[in-house]
Amino acid sequence: MPAKEEIRKLRKLSQQFAYTSIQMHEAIGRKAGMSGTDHKYLGFLLQQGQMTAGEFSNITGLTTGAVTSLIDRFEKQKLVKRQADKADRRKVIIVPDTEKITALFKPLYGDFQSNTEKLFGTFSSGELRVLEKYFSEAMEIMDRKIQTINQKQ
């Protein structure tokens, strides 16, 4: 069992990793003409593909009003378009322009992605499984925390 000092050190390192990640995404977002937060929300659309505004609200945890403003900003940059749902015209489908989004962010991320892959390449298969376990289980802890907080609202 690890010593309390080792655990404290890893917790601090994990916090610093999160803070540095926020700073990096803020810088990338700013360079792309948006906030770091908007840039990360755009990532949800890139990963998940088209979805209704309601689905986007559920995934992001944003209110429907905040999602409307966010989509307005993305639409102004021509990164997404609104499309009426053919089955239910009351619903709006948010359609990301994947090519345009990729073209915008690839120059800002390319070296980061390749450097991260090189870093992962320095680990053994066993070490990679430890990293995978950490990230997977840490996300589960965060998801539970998100659910707990959202249930209290």
C-alpha cells in the first residue's frame, strides 16, 4: 500500500495536470477565436456527431438557454448548422461541420497529439494498462460526482 505522502503527491500532480490542461485548451480556444470552454464543447459535437439541442444540453450539463447561445456562437463561425428534425420539426438538430472544425484545430493540436503518442510509446504494455485503469476509474469517480451534484439541483 502506498504511503500517504505518495498519494498526496499524486493527487497534487493530478490537480496540476488538470490546471495545465485548462490553460492549454484556453490558449488553443483563444487562437481559434473562442473560449477554451467553447472549444471543448465543440469537441462533444466532433466526437458524438449531430444531435438535438436537448441532447447537447444533457451531454454538456448546460441549460437549454446556454446551449442556444453556444450554438449561436458556433454557427456564427460556420462550425455548425441548425437543421430541423424531419420527424419532429419542433426539434433542432445541431450538425457539426467536421471538415471545417478539423481544419481549424489540426494545426493547433497536431504536435500535441504526436508528442502525446510518442510519450505513450515510451511506456511498457503493463504501464499503459495502469494509465488506462487510472483514467477510466478517475472518469467513473468524476461521473458519479457529476450525477450526485446534478441530483441535488
